[in-house]
Amino acid sequence: MTTAIKTAVKDLKGRLDDKVCIVTGAGSGIGFESAVLFASQGARVVCADIDLTAAQKTVERIKDVIGPIHLSKHAIAIKVDVAKEEDVRHLVENTVKSFGRLDVIFNNAGIMHPHDEGVNTDEKVWDLTMNINLKGVWWGCKYAIEQFKKQDKDKAKKSGGSIINTASFVGLIGSATPCIAYTASKGAVIALSRELAVTHARDGIRVNALCPGPLNTPLLQTFLDTEEKKQRRLVHVPIGRFGEAIEQAYAALFLASDESSFVTGVDFKVDGGLTAAYVTPEGSAAITSPKPFYKAEKEKK
Ligand SMILES: NC(=O)c1ccc[n+]([C@@H]2O[C@H](COP(=O)([O-])OP(=O)(O)OC[C@H]3O[C@@H](n4cnc5c(N)ncnc54)[C@H](O)[C@@H]3O)[C@@H](O)[C@H]2O)c1
């Protein structure tokens, strides 16, 4: 190994050293795995969720993974309903009060409503979905950008702030099992992220949309309660299995870190090849799912 590569590999340990990161939806799934992973890479993490107990559990698990630390210096939990402007404004204000600055916001909280269907979807379901999945991302971007512009840039690392917005593969391709409000909200998150990326590129602020494929998290799996429903989806995934939340968290880690300093305005697909496929391969998946990060770390201890 060359010295340069050795140094790079060593540096990869603290990939978010000294960065202050907000993760919304940190109580479960992608948000949970990301909050723990970010903290393990040196970030100070604000675990934000509408379910405060779940966010507090995430903070406890961060302690399990990074060892005996003064937790309030590394991770805190904040209750937030991302659909409410005041909540999101306070979230950013309290983050800055606690940790002095903000470097990354991962606008990840989202819902898929059980009565979100085709064109006959109830207006209340439409509005709720849009308020959380789209307006919530807008508020997160708005208050993070305001804060990024107020504070000194991280000049050494050439970063003015990173925003990651969780969209979905359904924002890119259509589905015959419709969730019309969800799909429309995710398509809009992709468009909003792209526009903000261009608008704020010369402020040093990067904005990317994470587009997960179908995952093994409660959000999707509660709907897929029969083998037939699961297979109806899996036939479209070239890799041949559902994704894991940790596989999204690793992508978010890259987008949050300065390793992605030239990446902005991207629909970052982490979807097992789903959006690249016409005809998918037959047979079963060759590589099994990775373990969740928290579980893997606990087992090492
Ligand atoms: N699971 C999938 O297959 C899949 C695929 C593509 C995209 N996504 C997207 O990924 C993101 C995370 O999904 P997940 O699978 O980890 O879901 P999850 O249900 O496991 O976690 C979502 C978290 O968001 C929180 N939340 C819900 N409404 C909120 C609100 N108004 N304010 C604050 N927090 C709120 C929940 O309490 C929960 O902790 C979502 O935006 C989702 O749409 C998921």
C-alpha cells in the first residue's frame, strides 16, 4: 500500500470528525442506522424524531457504540414534527445552542400512509403525506441553509454545509401498486433538491437526494405481509433482495462527509440496480444482506 493510500484509509476512521449533524427520523430505520454510524465517525449528532422516546433510545445506542462519553457533548434527542415550521426552526436553533454550529442536515423523516392509493386517495392522506415528506424537507433545507450562511465555512475542508434529502426510487419510475401522494412527494423532493443544489452551489452548500430502493424496514415491510407481495417487488431488483437501512446509511455518510465535496444535485440511487433494469436476472441473491451497524458493533464488544 502506498503512503497516500495508507493515510487515506486511516483518515476514513473519523469521516465526520467535528461535524455537527441533524438526522430526522432518527428513531427508526435509515435514520437510526445513520445517527449511530455518523456518531461512530466522529460527528456530534442531533437525533430528531416525532417519537421522542425512539430518538432517546437512539442516543442511548450511540453511547453503546462509541463508549463511555459525556453524551450531551456527542448526541442529543429532540422531538420534532418536521411538518411544522416552528418545530424545525427550533430544531436548528437548539442544535446550534448545543453544539455551536451545523454542518449537515439529513432530512430523512417520511411516511407511507396505509390509505395512500391511486387517484381516489383521500385529500387528507395527500395533505398529510405532502406536509411530512415534502414540506418537512423544505423546512429542513430552509433553516439549515440560513444557518450555513450565517456561520464560518469549514474552510480547511472546503465545506459550506451538506444537505441530504431522502427521496425514493418511486420518484424516478412508476409503480403499478400506486401510492400516489408518496410518489408525488418523493418526485418533488428530487426536483427541490436539484434546484437548491444549483442555487446554493456558490455558497459552498451541497444538496443531494438519496433515492433508496425497497428496504427491509417497517415503513415498507408492514405493507408486504405475504410472500406474494414480497416477490412482486423482488422480481424487479437485480440484486435479488431488499436493501437494509445500513446500506442507505453508508451512502448518507459519504454524502455528509467531505469525501463527496464535488457531488451536488445528484439523485443518489442506492436501489440494488432497480432503476437500471429492464429484464432482471433469475435465481436467488448471491450476496446476503449486511448486518445492521449497531448489532455488528455490539457483537464485537
Ligand atoms: N423503507 C423503504 O423501503 C424506503 C424506500 C425508499 C425511501 N424511503 C424513505 O426513507 C425514509 C426513512 O424511511 P425508513 O424506512 O427508515 O422508515 P421508518 O418508518 O423505519 O422510520 C421513519 C422515522 O420517521 C419518523 N417520523 C415520521 N413522521 C415524522 C414527522 N412528522 N416528524 C419527525 N419524524 C417523523 C418516525 O417516527 C420514524 O422514526 C423515509 O423518508 C422514506 O420515505 C424508504
